[in-house]
Amino acid sequence: MTMSLNGRCFPASTAYPQRLSQKSIVVSRVDVAAYQSNAGRVYVAKNRIYGTVGKETAPGLSLDDIITFENVDLRDIWVAIVTAGDGVLWMTD
């Protein structure tokens, strides 16, 4: 039996990226979407990232954008923001 998981990730600071999960959770697939009320881009990547404007090291998600990772540990997915209060929603299957 496969259990679906979901959550939200809103980094506390624009200076420090945050892991999607603090616990190690290996999943076959996770979809990560920019939160609908974001004011700016959100950067999401496997392994640590840098999201400062002009120095991004990951794809930027805007409203309605989704990025999918397969066969990954949620602890290895990082989220960086350039606008305080922005974040992502995520769901596994």
C-alpha cells in the first residue's frame, strides 16, 4: 500500500534555503508547486541551492508552475525564496 504525503514549505528567511522535509522520507515521486499567493519566484532543487536574485542555482517557479522529482529523499529537496512569506506546496504519490 502506498501512502500519499503532502505539505507546505515556507522558508523563514530569504537568506537561508530550507529543506522540504527535516526527516528522511524517500518517495518515488514528489510534485512541488509555487504557492498561489507568492509575490516572487521560488527556487526548488535537489541538493542545496542559492536563490538570491541574479545568482540563482535552480529553476524559478512562478504561480501555477510545478516541478517533479522522482526517486528522491524529501530531505534532499531545498526551497529558496527571494520574497519573504513565499513558499511551495508539495504532494507525493
